[in-house]
Amino acid sequence: MNLDNLISGNIGLIHLVFSIVALVTGSLVLATRKATVLHKKIGYAYAAAMLGVNLTAFMIYRLFGSFGIFHWMAILSLLTLISGMLPMIFKKPKSYISLHYNFMFWSVIGLYGAFTAETLVRFPDVVIESGVPNAVFYNMTGIAVAITMGAGAFFAIRNQKIWGRFAQAAQDNAVE
């Protein structure tokens, strides 16, 4: 069995393992009850896995041969992850719980978008012409990621009031 298209060397394998762990733990974090010991443990596992995903992403240059759009997205992913974790670690500013919810939610949704894009990258006959990604790649990846992120935005808007009430209650309990 030839896995060259799925795994590009040892770094690619490590990246894939971190990605699977991040997808599973990120989904669990979204699905489980918030502010519990279980949520925190799974959340830290997610953060560690995402750190691994992003750091290994900077070591993979198979698609473009140089710094490309996936590297820029890894930077954005790192910023989202850090912006979601720091408020909970330092318990600041006053709205730290809302900041945590929002940034971590978009961190997981961004991971789903990256999963969508990575899945499409694995169709080399469609994606690559003479070693260069073609217009079909950009079009299908852009549309698929937009649909994924749009579904995330729909979910976020739909649950905004619920999350806001929970964040306010958690903030009130933290102050007492």
C-alpha cells in the first residue's frame, strides 16, 4: 500500500497523528459540558495537539515547495489558539470566558476547514498540473472551506445567546 499521497515522511506522519487527535478532542470539547474537569482535560489535550499540528505544518512544503497559504493559515490558527487559551490561563480581561468561547470555537471550526482543504489536496490528479496547484484546486478548496466555515458561523450565531448566558453565569460565579 502506497501512502505517499497521505503521509509525506516522518513529519507528515506526526502532523497526521496530531491532526487526528486535534479533530477528536476539538469535537469533544464542543460537544461536552463546559467548565467541567473533563472539559478542561480534553481542552488541554486539544491545545497541545493543535500546537503540534501547527508546528509540524511549518515543516511541510510538499504542495508549493515554499511558504504557502496553508502556512499562513497555520499562523492564523496559532493566533486563534493562543487568543483562546490566554484569557482562561490569566483570567483576564473581565470578559475572559466569552473570549475563550469565541476563540476556541473558531479554532475548532478552523481545524474543520483545514481538514476539508487537506482532504481535497489528496486528489493529486485534479490538484496538480506540472507540479503546480491548478485553478480547480483553488476553486474547490475555497468553496468547500467557505461552506465549512459558513456552517460554523451559522452554529455560532444560533448558539450565541446560550453561550452568552452561560458565560455571564460563569463570570458571575467566578467573581463571587
